[in-house]
Amino acid sequence: MPRPKKKSPSLHPDLESVLYTEAQIKKRIRTLAGELKAVYGDGEFTIVSLINGAIMFTADLMREIDNPVRLDCIRISSYGAKTKSVGAPQLIATLTLDIANRHVLIVDDILDTGKTLTLVAGLVRKLGPASLRTCVLLDKTARREVPFEADFVGFKIPDKFVIGYGLDYAERYRNLPCIGVLNPAAAG
Ligand code: 5GP
Ligand code: MG
């Protein structure tokens, strides 16, 4: 059998730069799982993942967790083909699991203006969870419009539009294994 070809280390043409490589993301998620363990112990919790953006992060984070976990997803309106968030986020699809009296961890890809997580946290809180915490892979603190702090943060990043590892631009690039800065030329 021919040996599988090694992936080329060259930069994707639509990336200006790579912020975090696949290996760096993996390493950080492993330590993040340890931070979760320190808080939840061996207890059960329910992950509420904000799709589509958080799909990769959620899948990888869950595999680093040995607690009993339940998973549900929420879909919030996306950016469309834009690189700055506009208007208020809208709920498109809500939870199916009952989260009353459950420990809930909301998982998202990136905390930007804070509007999305404020909306989702408010919605979840109304359903009477035993506890509510939030975990984001990326945090663009400089862009906050609504005060919001996540309980667990993978990486704090500068105010740049990033893609890859679940994050899209006009629904593309979610499948890049790294996180990088979108080349403005590719944004048209
Ligand atoms: P917020 O409501 O905090 O402004 O935005 C959160 C959502 O905006 C994230 O869940 C994500 O979908 C999107 N978002 C914010 N910044 C970026 C970015 O740099 N790249 C991508 N692809 N999406 C972003
Ligand atoms: Mg999102």
C-alpha cells in the first residue's frame, strides 16, 4: 500500500497567518479539560454547544472529558458573508433536552461582542439549571459591547477575523485544522 502523503505545511492561500496550529489547539483543549475537571469533579454536566461554529471544539473537548456528559445544541443566526457582527443574534433552533436542575456548560467557538452568549445564557437560565457556566475556545476581549466573561477560555486573541477549526467565512473554511486570520483579499 502506498504511504499516505504528508499534509503540506504551506499556508492556505486564503489565510494571512496561522494563529494556532492543530497541535497547539489540541494541547490547549487537553488543559482546558483539566480546568473543567477541577470545577465539576466527576459529576455529570450537560454541554450546550452553539452550532455550527463550536462543532469541532465541542467534539474535541468532549473527548478529553471522562465525566458523564449529555449534549444538546443551539443554533443562533450567523454572520452571513460578513466579518463583523451586525444587529442582534437570533435563536434559530433551541434545546431538546430538559436542563432543569442540571449543571449546564455552554460551549462556543468565540466570544466577540458578547451578544450571542448573553442571549443564550439568558435563555438557559430561564430553564432553571442547577448551575450555568460558559466555555469558549477564543475570546476577543477588545470587541466586547455587552459585558460578558466566560468561565473557561482557550485563547485570548486580538481583534482579527479568524477562520478554521469550525469557524467560517461565508460557510467556508470550517474544515481547516488550524485557526488563522482571514486574508482580507479572500473576503472580497
Ligand atoms: P458575539 O455575539 O459575541 O459578537 O459573536 C459571537 C459569534 O460571532 C461567534 O459564535 C461566531 O459565530 C461569530 N464570530 C465572532 N468573531 C468571529 C471571527 O473572528 N470569525 C468567525 N468566523 N466568526 C466570528
Ligand atoms: Mg458562533
